[in-house]
Amino acid sequence: MEYKYKISVVIPVYKVEDYLRETANSVINQTIGFEENIQIIFVNDGSPDESEKICMEYKQKYPDNIIYIKKENGGVSSARNAGIEYIQGKYVNFLDSDDCWESNAFEKMTALFDENYDMTDVVAARKKFFDGRDGWHHLDYKYYKTRIADLKKEYETVQLDVTGALIKTEAIGERRFSSKLKYGEDAVFVSSILLDRMTLGVCREAVHKYRKRQNESSALQNELKSRSYYFDSPEYFHKELFRLSREKYGKVELFIQFTVMYDISWRVGKEVREYLSEEDYQKYTDTLTELIRQIDDKVILKQKKLWKKQKVYCLLKKHGFDKAAEKYKKISKVKIVY
């Protein structure tokens, strides 16, 4: 298939007038060459601020490289899905409109992709926090060297987002982001693609800059207030990945187990009772236990986010020792809130 551009960048736009220029400039200033190699697809998801004006400024300056779409507000999945229809690049990046790329990222990532085109469908970059927080993402350990990782062997080398990755356009096919999810839609989308080849390109030299807003206004930072976090994500993220893996391989591949357990590990220590009724809290914790019981012991033990005592608790729950788990939680005095 012939492509007009090397890379298409789909950017959903909603209430980001303070950040959008910085995001767009990080794409335009790529060393790979913007006008020759990059397409930007702005998708205005019914943004009520001055974001449209900013998009049009860039559209007028680069009419051959930028597409502008305006639609009614439907959420990030809806916006990304709308953008997919206009992709003209060999590879695609779904960039959040407040994040950025370091200037040589696309050059480094496409070099790895081009050299290994038949080996993988996704190349991921390191993720570095900025703005309200600094440092590297918790999964940065996987970037010890640039390579094509075999996910059957390196099952801890998971990819949970699309914002810091390039995806082969032809690998997307009929896949679309789930409109049922507010949290985890990235992980389901990219993991379903990774299941095809069971490999992931890992590019240590490329850096995606992930903004943690100081005013904590992002959706992720407000997740505990949303019922979707407790009920939709386990159903349409965790269980869906289990289903997809079983459908393809007859079992839940370890890297899928690790992806789900990584997300659960963030939930284990979060105090959520104030957001849920007692009935909903019980339903939520029962669901987590159901999921953990489908995860291999070694996958639980390798979770870097969990303290050792939290791992012991999860293993007790997994193997049906519920009373022992509750007793252990009391005597260990470790923070376990599920």
C-alpha cells in the first residue's frame, strides 16, 4: 500500500487551549522533517474554548499536512475513531493534546520500525513525566536497550498506551477504540494488536513527554470519582483482554495477565469506600478477586508496584484463603483497601 506520509498523528482536542501549541510544535519540530513526512489530524471533540482557533492557525500555515475535523463531544475514543478514517501515514501515533515528543523521537522510532517491519506492529518510546511531576514512568525498566521484544519470553514488557507509540497503520484494520471505556481504552486497543505477533518494538532513544497537570484536571487524576473506573474497566478492559487472548490462543497469555495485573496493582492500595455504596464496594472487590484468580502466581510476584505484603495478600485471595487474607491484612498493617 502506498502512503502519502511516513507518520500520521491523530490529536483529539478538548479544553486544551493552554497546551495545544506546545503539543503541535513538538510534532512540527521533529527531526524527521514535518512537511515531507508527517500528517497531523486534529479532531475537535466539541471543545468550548479557543482550541478551534489554534487548530485553524496551524491548518492555515500547513494546509498540505494538517486535517481539521470538528464533531460533537463524544470522548477521546470517539475522537480517535473519527481521526482513523483520515490516516494517510504508514505509521500512526495517537497523541494526547497536552503531551509532547522530544524532537528526534520519530526519527529513532521509524528507523527501528523500518528495519524490523515484518517483525512487529508497534514501536514504543520511553515515557517521561513533566509539568506537575517529573521522572520516568513506572514501566521504564523495559527500555534497558532498544530491541524487538518477544512477549512470550519478556511478558513484563507490556504496553498500556497509544500516546507514546507508533502503530503500523495496516495493523489497525477494523479495530477501533471502545466507547464503553473511560479508562483502559488505550490498553485494550494496543494489546489486541500486540496479540497478533506477540512482539513489541522498544526504542530507548525516543522519549514521549507525558504531562501530569498541576491542577489535577486530567481524566486519569479524577478516575476515583467515576463509576466507570470500578465497573466498566474490569468488564471491558480486563475481561475483554482475557477473552481476546483465549479466543486467539486458547489461553490467557502471560503478557496479557501482566497487563491486567499491573492495572490491578494500582487499585490494591487505593481507598475507594467513600466513592461507593457498600453493595457496590463488595461487587467491585469480588470482581478484582475473580480476575486475580485467573493470573499466574509469578505474574503477581513480579509486580513492582506492589509491596511484598500486598503480594502475599493477593496470593491468599487468589487461592481462596479469604479468611486468612483478611486476618493477614489486619496483622500485617500493610495498606490494602480491596
